[in-house]
Amino acid sequence: MNAPDPFESFRLEDGEAKITYEPDSKVPNAGTFRMNREDHTVGNLLASQLAKDPRVLFAGYKVPHPLEHYILLRVHTTAQYSPKEALKQALHDVIYDVAHLQSSLREQLPSEEFDNRMG
């Protein structure tokens, strides 16, 4: 069978970087992050979080091909804010939101039920 290894979609190869950044040579304060072994889930989450930041002028992502396991996240920011800073802030905000969601669920569900549902 010629089916790809199921782990291929999320396991990094030896020496493969998780994230690389390529600044745009024509547009100041813009660039593209390549995130290896990620898909629409992370792309949409980060692009949506970046769009909430008033210092981000544009944020979007694409999956170039469904059989290639990476996304391209394009970020364009204001002059006083770099795309790298914007991504770091978005990641921080997403982590905070997930922790807040987890805390809210713990409060609403009995401890035993929460542990069973969350593994």
C-alpha cells in the first residue's frame, strides 16, 4: 500500500525547524512564517488571533497542498511592531485563552467528569 505514514503529518524530521520566517523584500513590516507539520487548525487559530490585534494590518494563512504538511502564515504589521512580535503576542494570547477555557470547564464540570473527558 502506498499510504503515507500517519505520523508524517505531525512529526518533525531530524533537523527540521518548526517555524521559519522570511521577511518580505518589497513590503516593510511584512513577512511569511512557515510552520512545518501544522494544518488549518493552527493556521486559522493564529490568523484569527492576529486579526484581533490593532497593530496587525493583515494576517492570513494557506495550506499550499493537502499532501504537504505545512502552512504559510503571512503577517503585515504597523511600523512600530514587527511580525515576529505580533506572532509572539498571538501565541501568548491563545495560550491564555485555552487556559481560561480549561479553568471555566473545570468550574462547571465535576472534577471526576472533567478528568474523564479530558483524558
